[in-house]
Amino acid sequence: MYKLFGILLLSFVFTSVLAVPFINMLYGFNMRQKPVKSVDMHGNTTIFNKLHGWKVGTPTGGGVLIILSVLFFSGLYYALTSFGINWTSLTLFVTIISFGTLGLYDDVRKMIKLPRKRKIRALHAWQKFGIQTILGLCIGYLLFAQVGLHTLWLPILTPVFDITPIDLGMWYIPFAAFVVIAMSNAFNITDGMDGLSTGLMIIALSAFWVLAQPFFEVSGDVLVFIAVLIGALLAFLYFNIYPARLFMGDTGSLAFGALLGVIALMTNQVMVLPFIGGVFVAEVSSSLIQLVSLKYFNKRVFSIAPLHHHFEAKGWDETKVTMRFWLVGTLLAFVGLLIATIV
């Protein structure tokens, strides 16, 4: 346990030291938030433009710093200890690199102005989802074929009523892909306020860290990875809380959401993910509800989606929304821990 906290602290210090030079580098590459001219399906300017126009110019791409820190520290630890590089650690690396690269493509396209002939083409929604699906299935295959995961442990039902965990067999691959893709997009949607998604991610990771502790011999790789990731995220959070000096961008949001799904699968606690990651679920659900309602009923359910912007549009300060959501996320994480540990 003490060793894990030491790893967390080293990751925090390493990322903190690099943060300011990295921010200056982003300024040099002009990787800064550009004006967002959002319009709804009726062609009207959304409330979002009025609420967040002042954030134009903030460096974006902090996810790159976090990812590099996590890869360096966790990779170094695995290589120099008895853990070694195995399929568990490789799957974590594949997840963070693949989804991070997809997000980086979006960040570079949106933030850096290039001559027309060299301009990076935008990915259509269906293209982006198609790439996510391929990546999700590849990760699902690694979890099934190489890590050896294929069953679903059912909280309460399995330990209390002695119901056998569900063996999904090959169906574990599409199931895992769904979890990874859903969490990646949920995190991406939640990443719309200073410190919001990062704080919620730290809370969720801490919960899974606790759940994995009794199985250190089996999930030691995951525990080390979570420790490194929490340390890097804490360092980033210092620069990301209101008023943010650095945004993580799609590079971080797509990668870390996918990682949360993979960690839930690896710790065999995916069935409590809707609780531990409850705010992420609520955020993506609010966007889906708004989309369906506008398309089929021409009516808004929320002033603006996702949910955090709805409260902001109602007059809540950004910091108030963030703190309340952190509080709700913490309470839901405790509920998830309670459900997962009932024996």
C-alpha cells in the first residue's frame, strides 16, 4: 500500500514539474481554445456561446502530458519490477494510446490553423464512431483472448444468493467494446467545465483502486497503473480547476473514459460502473434524451445539454456545478463500493 502511494506521489511531482513548460509549449504551437460557434438544429446560437466565450485562448492538449507521464512511469515500473510487461499492462497501454491518438487528431484539427492545402480533414460522426468501434473490439479481444476475462460477476446476487457469474464466452468481446466506447464518449461529454471531469475521474479511479486492493496478486498491474494515473491527474487538476490554465482536450477525454471502462472490466467490477461512474452516465444520458426529444418531438427537455450546462444555464456558477457534481460523484462511488463489497 505504501509503495503505491509513493508511486502516486512520484507521478504527481513528475507531472507537476513538466506542466508549466508544457503549457508554454502549447502556447508556442498555438494549441489554444478557439471560438466555438455552436448552433442547435434550428440554427440558433446556443447558450453555451454566452457562458464559455471567455475561455477562448486557453491552452488545450493537457491530455498529452498526462498520457506521456502515465506511460513513462508505469512502463518504467513494470520493466524494473517483478510485474514485467504483460498482456494486462499492454492492454492498458493500447487503450490509452489508441483512444488518445484519435482525440489528438481532433485537437490538432480544431486548434492549429494550417494552409488550405495542408488542412486536416474533420472526421464525420459516423467515421469517428466507426474508429471507436474498431478500437473497442480490438481491446475487447485483448481482454478476452490475452487477459483471460470472459465472465460477469453480479454484485449481491453472486455472493448473497450464490448465483454463478455469467460466462459470456466470445460475447465478452462486443460487451467489453460497448463498455469502453460508452465510457469514452461519456467522459468526453462530461469534459465541459473546469475541473469537472478530472475530479470525477479521480473519484471513480479511487473507488476501483479500493476494490482491487484485496486482489493485489492478481490485479497488481492495474493498481500500479491507477496509482500513476491518479497522481498525474491530480497534478493536471491543479492547472485545470477554475479558472483553468489548461484543458485536457479530446486527447485526454476520449482516452481516460476508455481507460475507466477497461479498469472496471479488469477488476471484474463493471456491473457497479453505472454507480461509481454515475455522473458520467447521467451526463451522456441527458445528451441522448435531449437529442431524441428535439428530433422527434421538437421539444427541449433541458435548457442545454449535457446536464452540467443545463444547471449553468439556470444561473448556477460554474464552480458551484462542479463542486456539486463532485459531491454527487463521491456519494455514488460510496454506493458502488457498498454494493460491490456486500458478501
